[in-house]
Amino acid sequence: MRQIESLIGSRLPSIVPDAIDAALGALQWARVPPGIEDDDAMAKLLGLCSLPPDTELVVVTDASFKAGSGAFAMSASRFEEFQAWYSDRFLERVFSGGDVIIGAPVDRRLWVVHHEGVYATAQLSAP
């Protein structure tokens, strides 16, 4: 989860949407539209499906905070496979209504999905 802090450029009190919003100076939040009810639809809404396949992603979900876990890292081309694995492993979808933070460190991009049904994306400047 230090990858997310490194991407943001500051230490956070916790890796949650509100702390990220405060650190970045007010993200532009949008409401998740009705009908977005599965991981594929949410990934498409966020634009994750259109990333170059070799884009490195760091994904933080509620499961990241369980003992023996942490952030999940994969290439964008494996995100769909990750969704299936995650569902089997944790018995819930990646975007199941909890907070989800996804960073692309090399591209300096960040996607934040808040448990209150809103999301934001940010293109971060170089440190």
C-alpha cells in the first residue's frame, strides 16, 4: 500500500478515499450510474479496459487490510482474471460496494471508488 502513498507523494493516515481526497486537494467525484452492477461494467466505467495491456496496476480493496494480505499488483491485461480470482477467494466482487483504490504508478494515474457510491479519477503530476 506504500505504492499508493508513493504515487500520491505523501504519507496518509490511512489508505481510504477520504484521506486520498484530502491529500490531493479535493478530487472531482461523480456518482456511479444506476445499472453498474458487476465488476466488468465498473472497470469499463473507470476506463480500465482501455489501458495498454502492460500497464502496472496496484489495487487496494477491503481485503487488502486482512491479515496476511496487502495491495494486489498485476498488469492491466490480467485485471479481468484478477476479478474472477478475487470473487472466488473472497466471495465478493472487487467493486462490491466497499472502497477500492487503483493506482498505475508508471502512468501516475489513480482511480478511487468510494463506498458511498461515487468515484474519481486523477492524473497526478510528476513528484
